[in-house]
Amino acid sequence: MKTTIIAAAMVSMLGVCTAQAQTTVDVAKISCRQFIFDDIALSKSIAVWLAGFYAGQQHTTVVDLDRMQQSIDKVQDYCRLNLETPVMEASKKALGIGK
């Protein structure tokens, strides 16, 4: 009886550990719809990743938090009108990147 309780406790702890497994996301495949409605991850998390991605392309380590929030707002506004557009494409268009 004692062994069964211990085994059950160990199995339930194992279930908790596997529930917290890491998830990977290919941001290039996220649509604006998924971004706006938090279907893949919180849109704020994706937006911060995008800001870091573009900062890396510009070789800058400076983070202007006010400007980043304005950029997030622009991308969200663009995405609301273009739900099927990939979010990376939307961010380029909304922010004028690559012109």
C-alpha cells in the first residue's frame, strides 16, 4: 500500500515536470491573427522578441522603451487590419524596415 502511494506521488510529480517543458516557436510562421489573439504566445513576448531581432540586425544594444512601445502599437494596429499577414512581414511594413 505504501509503495503504491509513493509510486503514484512520483508519477504525478513527473507529470508536473513534463507540463513545464520548453516550447519553441518559429516567429516567421506566426500570422497577425495569432499575434493579436495571443494564439501562440503573448503578443507582448513576440513583440519584444521582434524588437530584439531588429536591434540585432542594426547591431545596437540600446533599448528605448518608449519607442519600443510605439513600435508595438504600430505593428498591432497594422495586424488588426491585415490578420492573415505574417507578423514579421507586418512589422517590416508597419515600421518601414527595409525601405
